[in-house]
Amino acid sequence: MSTLPVLPRLMVIDAVNAALKEDFGRIGDITSNATVSPEIQARGVIAARRPGTIAGVPLAEATFHAVDPAVRFVARRTDGAAVETGDVIAEIDGPARAILAGERVALNFLGHLSGIATATRDLVTRVAHTNARICDTRKTAPGLRAFEKHAVLCGGGANHRFGLDDAILIKDNHIAVAGGVTPAIEAARACAGHLVKIEVEVDTLDQLREAVIAAPDAVLLDNMNPETLREAVAIIDDRAIIEASGNVTAETVAAIAEAGVDRISSGWITHSAPSLDVGLDIATG
Amino acid sequence: MSTLPVLPRLMVIDAVNAALKEDFGRIGDITSNATVSPEIQARGVIAARRPGTIAGVPLAEATFHAVDPAVRFVARRTDGAAVETGDVIAEIDGPARAILAGERVALNFLGHLSGIATATRDLVTRVAHTNARICDTRKTAPGLRAFEKHAVLCGGGANHRFGLDDAILIKDNHIAVAGGVTPAIEAARACAGHLVKIEVEVDTLDQLREAVIAAPDAVLLDNMNPETLREAVAIIDDRAIIEASGNVTAETVAAIAEAGVDRISSGWITHSAPSLDVGLDIATG
Amino acid sequence: MSTLPVLPRLMVIDAVNAALKEDFGRIGDITSNATVSPEIQARGVIAARRPGTIAGVPLAEATFHAVDPAVRFVARRTDGAAVETGDVIAEIDGPARAILAGERVALNFLGHLSGIATATRDLVTRVAHTNARICDTRKTAPGLRAFEKHAVLCGGGANHRFGLDDAILIKDNHIAVAGGVTPAIEAARACAGHLVKIEVEVDTLDQLREAVIAAPDAVLLDNMNPETLREAVAIIDDRAIIEASGNVTAETVAAIAEAGVDRISSGWITHSAPSLDVGLDIATG
Amino acid sequence: MSTLPVLPRLMVIDAVNAALKEDFGRIGDITSNATVSPEIQARGVIAARRPGTIAGVPLAEATFHAVDPAVRFVARRTDGAAVETGDVIAEIDGPARAILAGERVALNFLGHLSGIATATRDLVTRVAHTNARICDTRKTAPGLRAFEKHAVLCGGGANHRFGLDDAILIKDNHIAVAGGVTPAIEAARACAGHLVKIEVEVDTLDQLREAVIAAPDAVLLDNMNPETLREAVAIIDDRAIIEASGNVTAETVAAIAEAGVDRISSGWITHSAPSLDVGLDIATG
Amino acid sequence: MSTLPVLPRLMVIDAVNAALKEDFGRIGDITSNATVSPEIQARGVIAARRPGTIAGVPLAEATFHAVDPAVRFVARRTDGAAVETGDVIAEIDGPARAILAGERVALNFLGHLSGIATATRDLVTRVAHTNARICDTRKTAPGLRAFEKHAVLCGGGANHRFGLDDAILIKDNHIAVAGGVTPAIEAARACAGHLVKIEVEVDTLDQLREAVIAAPDAVLLDNMNPETLREAVAIIDDRAIIEASGNVTAETVAAIAEAGVDRISSGWITHSAPSLDVGLDIATG
Amino acid sequence: MSTLPVLPRLMVIDAVNAALKEDFGRIGDITSNATVSPEIQARGVIAARRPGTIAGVPLAEATFHAVDPAVRFVARRTDGAAVETGDVIAEIDGPARAILAGERVALNFLGHLSGIATATRDLVTRVAHTNARICDTRKTAPGLRAFEKHAVLCGGGANHRFGLDDAILIKDNHIAVAGGVTPAIEAARACAGHLVKIEVEVDTLDQLREAVIAAPDAVLLDNMNPETLREAVAIIDDRAIIEASGNVTAETVAAIAEAGVDRISSGWITHSAPSLDVGLDIATG
């Protein structure tokens, strides 16, 4: 997992500061201010309470650092690591007030992103015997897309486009308006920069046959069953990257992969993955 | 549902603009720009693809408006409404480019928040025969807390505190540091403004007996089984609001409620509720 | 004063950066740039030029640090401390340009907030023989509320709610629209989270009698004279926290307090307290 | 007062949005949401409760507009107008919730800025028989400088520089470091753009004599009594604009003005002017 | 030019507001406020003072609208249009103060972006007899990249990647670190999402031969003369998009294009194109 | 060049962070992340590839520091220094990923600002035998004005006003509206603070004669030829600072300067100066 991309430092700082301000509101942690003397030090351990795959450790570290640079944070697991129940993810020590004030934000990042990594890892494992890779979509929580897509990488998945501007994905409505698959792809090619890929979504094998001739970089086969996918793969015949989407579940994913597609995209791994249970146990004194 | 609080307009605009910028990246929807002429108009229908409870309609409306004020958005359901598969949530018409460009952001808000409302409604329904109300926690997606808590209201739930600064919640670590339940509550009361409530978390009935004497506004009974909860309710004897948390699931929630507690808080309804499937069907021309 | 809450670091940094940018405009301190060589070091002393109570020392420290991290700032008084004319509040040394560039912003924070702390302390002292506590209002300078409310704590006062969202305060207009004191309180209770307090403002003893039955957490007795307040206190009979407001001056505050109220709120301590005169004397070389 | 400069629209919008967000916190006006139905309309009147000079009407108008564009705001007085107790400043009508939610922010702007205008007007009136004009300083509340300086204009005063970058003001510390009055002025002139004025502060008549030879645009006579000021005015002999500062009070200002100075600067009018009492009376239905 | 992508509305508004705030500083246009009565109306004409290609009309329009929505702006040319000296680009009428206050910002956008469009158009024209397209680089003015790249489209050019994250461009340093062209491309392919293109920069024909085997989407031939480029084109043999860069000037560009490359990238068109002279003539009354 | 003003630290940090975010997009440098191991260290040298004058070194330093504080940056030239081809401007060492990720933003600042400094220096040199100084205008790239004006200082030039609010510049339209030169200057003087200078633009010698009587601080002689300028200088007779503008080129500037003007303003040095070619050579291992 050593080649996992690193989230840019500025991006992490901005996200952490925004999340802390959301939790601090106007004046911060009034409970700890009232009950904990500023000189009290504490130690804490962030641990997994369920098995899963970890994502978000740099955000957790940056959270405590933003509350008080005096907090020391030692990561025991890095993003992408598998954990069992009870495994220590990080050790923390420093002013008790700062640890208590940062706890929830740090855990919210860790739990949410690790949940996505864990859900991704599950699908990834189910298709490991094939060449298919699980990838994400743009169905992400507003404001968290880059982090959620990072979590997908942590789970062994791959990233689809990050937004509306970094690749062209021609869908049914574009095709309808443009007057067909071929004119849509040609219009896209005329506008696209030479480093912008073009993918086209098709619903039928007839559409697919037309599409392949127009030579997109990738085709998205939407809602086809495994047999139809297999036919589609044969039609494409290595002339485009093949993505399958629709009805992707733990039960169906292996059959989809075995049809020979390159990518299987799942909105579920970002928009519906349950949070991974992670907790912070604090010892003071 | 007519008394549902309204999200402040400035808050909605900020959230929608941020989400659109995340999706637009540097230059916006290059697919639609390439394949859709600017003069083409379209009509669309946002509909539920699963039954559930709707939340986030004002965010969806503001999304299209922010892309292009020329888009007309007519809500057919308001936040808090129950929908069946196929029910129309809103009708849209206007420039096709704008509708296509705003689609994903609008659906991401609607799907995410309606998922929370739907999960909340499920628990609310299971305790409807009791006086217990389902409430949320601070276990929310960073940056989305106010909207997620709004979705909890849409599902018939109630809100816990919104952050670290609007109420005092004394937990085990505060108690340990402060030297016991009583000194912790007294320290909190000495600091708190007269409109700030104080809640204390207790793990045992002995702690509870000590706590009640110190007269907090509320007690949080963490991880107690229904029998213990029932004993706790008797001990409190209407001297404080009673919140139960821990092991709250669709299976356990009714028994917890029947123990006589006032509030049952669930992190699951915000951090792990699956998105509600909502879609936008577009017709052009 | 050791239990005074600490302003969150992120909040202080944001406020200081914004204030410096306001003073620096497009290019910063053109006078010092023109007349002071960058290598010149200076020492400075921030001192009180009038007696009072100090608030804002962390903001002054953060101001110089933001201009140039090479400036050393040693606080000789902490927030909440009483000072006499000439008392040293802080000692500073470092690059002369940075000290000169940060001087006015640091003093503006210190003077403004210490003025509020001093005004608060004056009222607090006048009611020290009673159980009444002086508290603030939402009548604060736009953008500075959290700092001004912190200054009220520094002066020995207490905080009222911080904004429209952290407590319910039902005023005459709400009562009129809701159809009376009782329905207004009931509507509020139905909506409020279990950690949100409800206060109701009453103008007459009849209104008060009705209000108390509806069991709000607090009542605000507006513009009543001491005798009426005394009657009101008797009517309430410990069933709610009692706040008095209106005509609160140095002359009237003791009599109001002696009527037995719990809180006396004053807009004057935030919106009209004169700045405390604090100055920075610099020695170079 | 028709030539009073207009605050830029973008600046007003930003200030108003920031102030509303400060007051709304995470979720807005929970009291009105709970007790006031969304369809209820209201009318309101903003009136002066003390005599004074008005400033901030555009901010009040923009506040209600930002809460809800459906609120109508009709100004009955414009910035700079004198008011007596009871004079109507503006009439408002629209959704009751919006009027209640915007009330405090609108009044905070109006009261604070009108307080400054009123304090300024008082000093202006006391020197009306002379050529001296009252002007402000950089001793302003952080974040509000441009608005406070606008209020000074509303009170008939004049503006000093707006920050560290729009004019050069050489003070004692600059003189000490630069090696004297003459080298300091010469260094400033060498650096300054041709549209940047240079003012030098002097404490003694000897310093003044040296300064005048170096030909600054203005001299600041700090803490001189009227007789010394008179001597200083004679020494300057129309070769520079003359500003007096220090010990400027309602009692002393006329004598200072009669000494023949051009400008009298007062920190008090911005940092210590009490708020002008303005109120909003609402009628619903 | 009807298919030119439209800049997203939110992006235009943000850019215009930031530019206006930069020009307005703390208080706006003090000259017009002093000399122009608020009721005076004016008409103005934005015209080209040199021949060229226009870009930035939507920014100019949004500028005046942001100053005062009462200004009417009628575009007579759209982005991408060719103009001769004297051609009218837009007609404006409305409050004189607003037109004067917005003039410089509007012209700065128009002049800067039209300068880029004009420089691009010049190169585009010189290669019109070939299949080569002129494209931009990341050598753009900080903060203006998306607008400058839009201007390149207006001039008939194409866009290279918009930043570090939307395509992979492997340069000499990456190759050195990765241990050669082949491992670098393979590492990139392993990490890249399926909609991310990979381009590799080569300096020699030997490197090129190795690169082509690794099958990148594009190769960048840096600083090769036309003969070498011709050889390179033959080696690539349609297996990758071919980009040439280095020493691209008005004199050399045709020969480079004639070598058979697909793209010729020029930093000069963004970082060094002189502004196009555009002016605003105002008539008042 | 030791007296060159220092850009405020906060301003540099904000500009650099914004530029990095523009280049990083959603996820940062995907090429380096894919091909460069995080532990690889590199050294780099920023050098001039053309002769010129340097500006922007602090921005380049801050850029690398913002990407990763572990990067060491040692400046070998400071802003304002002259360089020959090959001269080293700075040496860098640290993590290879950070150096590669920051390279383009650092060079974009350096190249753009050094281009302006170099263009300014060229004009400055051409008028060095006169008392005239070259100065800038408000014709700057949106968002970069303060940095571009700093670059003008680096080139030996002087700054005109920074925006609409820091000095009064009365142009033909203001004169037309105000009813003539004299009333315009008088209106300006009545409004202007005592530290705000007033400049008036005149097109004819008759206008000039009228203007001088009204005693502005400066006059701007627009588009006059050297003979007319010489007459104008005689008319002004040291009663105002004299600025010339219009048709300022490398060919004409000396003759304009020799006419005896004080300032010659050029839009070209900011809006059209070509970037100075600076490069970063990296050695890894």
C-alpha cells in the first residue's frame, strides 16, 4: 500500500479546520473548559471496534494538531491497512482539553472514510480472481468527494472521474440531444483537450456497436446482466476500456467481473457504506 | 409536518455553491458543453426509486437555481413527506445544460439527506407507541451536520446538541478528571450560562444515584439493557430528562423505548444510513 | 480566574488575520517599511493607562505572532486580571517593523475587550452582596460577539445565549403570533431539542403567572421596577431561573439585584462600554 | 448630506451575511421557527429611542433582504440624518419569521454606527464656529473600520487614513529609528508613491520647526495645550495641514479648534461612543 | 464559434467580486463619490482600439452587474469574435457612478483575456493548413488559469491539462526517479483512474522508441527541430497523440506543425501575450 | 535595494495557497504520486534563462514551504536583483514529490513578476539621466495587483495609487459631470480626507491652466507630445507633481522624461510585459 497517493497538506488542513469550526460553533468545547483544568495531560488510543480497512489517519492527525499543536499523534496504522477489532490505529498524548475537543471530529473523519474503504475492500476481494477493478462514482457526500475517493483507493478500488470537468462521460440525455451516439462522440472529441478521455454510456448492444466505431476511450455498460455483458465484451474486442454499472452488490459483483469488464463502478461504496466503528479511549493523569 | 424548521437561506446557498464548485472543478460540465447546444431546453422529473422519507428539497431547488436562475423548479413533495417508489418529488424545466450540470449535486443532497430521514423514520415508527423520541448525535459527516440534523427532524426525530458549544455533556473522561460526578456537574453549573443545559453520562446505577442529586437537566444512560434502564427510570423519578444510547438498532429500539426513557440517541441514523435512491429523468425538446 | 474558558485557537487566528488584513490593506505598513530597516530590533511594553479589567491578551499575542513569528510575547497579566494605571500587561521583543505593524490591531482588541470586561466588572461589583449575576445580550458589535462575550466572562459576568440557535427566547411578538404565553411555550417545547432551554419574556405579573404554569426554564422580566420584581420573584417561587432586564445602570443595578433575581442582563456592557486605554511603549536598539 | 459617499454594495452584502451567520449559528432562529407559522406576515417600524444622528441604514436594509428577499424595507431617514426620540427611521413589512430573524443584526449595525455618528456630530457642532474638522483614527473595532469611518462622515466628521497602507504617518518610534525628523521624512518621501501623503507627528515646537523644513504634507501635534497649539500654528504658517490629537473631549475640543488647527482627531468617537438606542416595533397580522 | 464552452456562472461571479474588492479596497471609488451625483446616468461603449480576438465579455458584463444591478450591458461581440480597431464590443448604460467604478476591472479582464485570445489566434492561423492545433500549458497567471485557458479556446486553440490532477504528464525528473521511461509509464498506469490520460515527455528518439512500446496516450516531444519531429512522427506511427513544445514562435510554428504533430503547446500565449487595447468611452447626461 | 518594502507575510501565504489549490485541483500531483516514492529526496536550482530583474522570490519560497515545510529554500538573489542568463536565484532541497508539486506555481510567480520588474527596469534605465520616475497604473491582472506593483518597485519604478480608494484621480468624465475642472477639484477637496491626494487629468494646456489654479496635488498630462509637455511643465511651475501618460514606449520614454515631468506612468509594464524565463533543474538521489 506504499504507493497510495498522499492527500495534499493544504487540502487536509482546510477540511480539518472547517470540520472543527462546525463542531466548535462560536466558542468551542464548553464541557471540557468547565470540567478539565488546562494543565491536565492525557493519553489516548484510537482503536478499531470492528474489523475493516482504515482511511483518514492523516485527517485525524491534522485534527488534533489544529486544536493544539502540543498534542502528539503517533499513527500505528496507515491508510489502506486492514484492522481487526481492537487494533490500535493511533496513540495520542497531550493536553486533555485538546484531546477531548478534537475527539469527535477526528473519529467522524476516520469512521466515515474507513467505512468507505471497508465497503470497497469487500467488493475488491470478491473480484480478486478477475481483472476487473472496483471504482467509485460522483455519488459522494457534498464537500467530501476527494476524501471519499481517497478512501476508495485505500480499499483497493480505483477512481472514476472527480467531477464534471476532468473527463467526458456521455450519457443517454447527451446522446438524445446530440442526435445519436456517433455525433455525440464526435462533438466531444472536437471540444476535448488531448488529455481528456471520452467515455460513452450505452444501454443496448446496438448502441454499443455504433459507439465502438466512433472510438471512445471507454464505454459504460449500464444495467446489463452478465450474459449481455459477456456479449458486449466480445463486441468491444479490446477497442475500449469497459465499465459496468448498475445492480452492483456483494452478491452480483463477481458475476459481473467474470464477464470480462475492466471496471465496475459502485455508488453504494460512497453513498451508503456504513461508518466503521472506531473509538478513542482516554486515560488522564 | 408544517412546523418543520426552515433552513436559513444563506446556509443553503453556501452549501449548494460549495457542492457545485466541488463538482464543477475548474471549468464545469465539459460533456454538456460539448454535446448540448446552449439554446436547448429540457424538462425533468425528480422521483423516488425506493419508498422513504424526503429531506433536502430546498437544497435541490437552490442547486439548479445557482447553476442558472432560468431553471424553474416546482416541488411536488416537501421535506418530511413520505414517498413511494415512483413518486414525483419535483419537476424542473429550463436550459438543458443547466439541468444536466446541476443534476448530480442536487441528487447527492436529496439522496443523502432522504436516506437519513428514512432511517430516522423507521426508528421513530418503531417507538411510536411510547413517549420516547429518537434523536441524533454529533456523529455526522464533516461539513454536513446542520443538514443531517435537519434530515433527522424530517424523519420525525429530534435533535441532540449541534456541537461542543451549545450544551454541556459530561462524559466519563470529564468525570474522571473532575474527581467525580458531583464535582463535575457543579463545575459545569458554575461556568454555564443560564440558558445552557447540562447532561451527564452515567454507566452504572450507582453513578446515576449520585448524579441525580446534583440535579443535571438530563442524564445519558449509556449501554444499559432494558431492565437496567427501567430501574434507572425509576431512580430518576422525573427529576431529569432521560436519554438512552448504545446498541440502538431496529431490533432493540422498541424495548429501550418501553423502558420509559425520553430520548434514544442513534449515531447510525446519520453516519450509516444508506442513501435513498432518487433519480432525475430528463426529456429534451 | 484560572477556570476562565479558553478561546479556541482557530477562532483567535481567524480573527487576528482578518483584523490585520483590514489594517494592512493591499501592501502593509508603508511607514515602517520606509523608515525602519528590516534588521532593527525593538522591545515594547503594553501597559494599562487607566485602571480596569483585562481581556484579549491571547488576541494581542496572536496578532504579533501573525505579523512575524519572530516576535516574542510574554504576558504579564492574563485575561480577567485587574490592573492599575501603569501596570504592565505584556512585554514584547523582536523585529521593530513587526512590532510597529501589529501595534494598532493588538491594542484595538485589547482596548475594546478590556473596556467590556471593565464595565462588566463594575456592575458585578455592585451586586456582589446578592446572588444575582450580570449577563450579556446579543447586542454586540457585528463579527465580535464571541470575543465580547468572552470579555464579559473576564469581567466576572455570565453569558446569555450566543445567537438565535442555541436557546429559545420567546418575546412579545412570538407570544402575540402564537396566541398567548401558554401556546408559545408549548410550541417551543414541541420543537426544541432536549438540551435546548426555553426562556419567556413577560411584561406583567399576569403574564408571569400564566407563564410559570407552562414551566419554562427561565423567565425574563422586562422593565419592571424593584418592587414589581420582588413580587415576581415571589410568584415564580424557584420554579424558573429569573432574569431581569431594562434600565440597568450603575445606579439601578443593586436594587434590581436585591429584588432576588438570578440574572441581570445588560446590553450596555457590550454595545456602549468605553474602550480601556492601553498603550504600547517601544524602545529600539 | 446628499454628497455622502455610498458604501459599495459588495462590501455591505459581505458584512451583512457575516453578521447574520454569526447570529444564526448552525440553524437560525429556532424561537421563531417554533412559534411563528411561515405564512404569517408582519409590519415593523424602526425608530429612534434617543435623539442622535443616523448611520447604517443601508446595512439594516441589506440585512432583511439577505434573510428573505420578500421583506420590503422603506427607509424614512438616510445616513447622516438627525433624529429625535420617536422618529421613524424605516418601515418594514414581509414574512414575520424573516423580520424577527433579522431584527437584532439590523439593530446592532444601526445602533453601533449611529452611536458613532452621534458622538461625532457632537464634537463637530462644538467646533462649527472654526475651520477645524473632527476626524477619526485607526482605533476602530476589528472588522468594522470602513463602516465606522463611514459613520464618522455621517456625523459630519472627516476621515483620517484607513489603514497602514494608504498614507504615511511618521511617529516618535519611526523618528527615533530613522535618526531624526528630517531623515525620517526624507526616507518616507523616497519610498512613497506620488499620490501618498506624508504626515509627521511632533511632540515639541523644536521638533515642529525641524519638521516643517522637511516639508511634510501634514503635521500631527500630539498632546499640546491650546497655547502651544497656537504657537505651532504660527510656526507652520500654512506650509502643512495641521492635525491636533490628545485630550480631545467635549470640554476641550472648542479651545483646540480655536487655536487654528485644520483637523482634530479623536479615537473616542469610534472606540468609545455609546450605541444609539434604536428599536424595532413589530405588528403582525 | 457557437460551441465555445460557457464559463460557469458561479466561477464568473467569484472572479469578478474578488477583482472588484481588490480595486475598491476599503471604501470604493472615492473620486466618483466626490464628483458624480448618485442620480446621474451615463451611457458607455466598450470598443477595441486594436484588431484582435475577443475573450472575457461575460466577465465584463458580470463586473458591472456586481457593482450595481441597475447597469444594463448589451454585448455586441461574443467571446471568440474577431474585431477591428473601433469595433464596439458592448454598450452599457446606467448610473454613472457604477459605470465609472466598474470600468477598470471590466477592461482589465477584457484586455488581458483578449490579448491571450489574439496571440493564440495568430499561431492558430499560421498552422491552419495543417492538422496541428495550438494548445496552452500550465504557465498561467496565478488565480486566472481557467479564464486564460478559456481565452485560448476563444482564439481557436485547445486546452492542455488544467492542473496537476486531471492528467498524468511524466517528465524527465519522473523518468529519472522511476528508473526509466517504461517503469514510469507502468507506475502511472497502475495508479491512474481509467479516465485519466498519460502523456510522457521525451527528449530523444531513443527515449521515444522505448516510450511508444509502453503505450502512453500521448507523447510530448520537447525542443526537437522540424526534421527530428518528422522522424518522431514516423516512429510513433499513429500509436499516440503527438505534442511538440519548445521554441514555439510565430516564425517557427508553421514548420513544427508541418512535421505532422497533433498539438503544439505554447507557454507564451498565456504568460507573455500583450494585453489587447480595449477602452470604454462614456457619455453622461 | 535593501530598502525595498517587504510583502506582508499573510498576503504572501494567502496568494501562494490560492495558487497551489488552483494547480492541485481536487487531489494534487497525480504524476509524482504515481511515479515518485515518498522517501526520495531531491535538490533543485532555480536559475534565470534570460537576463533580467528578479521579483517574487518570497512567493517562490512560500510556495515550496506550503507544499511541505520540510523543503529547504535558500535564496541566492533577492527581489530587485539583476540576473544574467544562468544565474542561480535559489537552491532547494527536500522531498522530491514536494519540489515537483510546487515547481510550476513557484515559477509562475517568479516568471510573471520578474517579467514586470525587467520591463520596468528597462524604462527606468532609459530615463536615468532625468528626474522622471517610471510608475505603474491600475491596469493589472485581476487578483495580482499588489504583487505586480511590488514587482514595479523591484524594477526601480514607483507606484501609482493601488485602487479606487487610496487617492483621487479626476478624469475627463468626472470633469464633464462635475461641470468643469475647478468644480471637480473643489468637490474632491471637500470630500477627501486630509491624507488623500488629488490628481487631475488634463488633455489641453487650457485645461491645465485652469487646473493649476485649483491647486491639485498632481496633474496627469495625457497623450501630449514632448513639446507640449515642456510647455505644460512651464505652466505648472512647480505648483503640482507632474505625471505624463500615453504613448509610453521604449522609444518615446526618454523624450517624455526630458520634458521635465516627475512621473511617467505605463500600463504596458504590468499588462503586457512578457514573462521572464526562469527554470528549475532538479537532481534526485
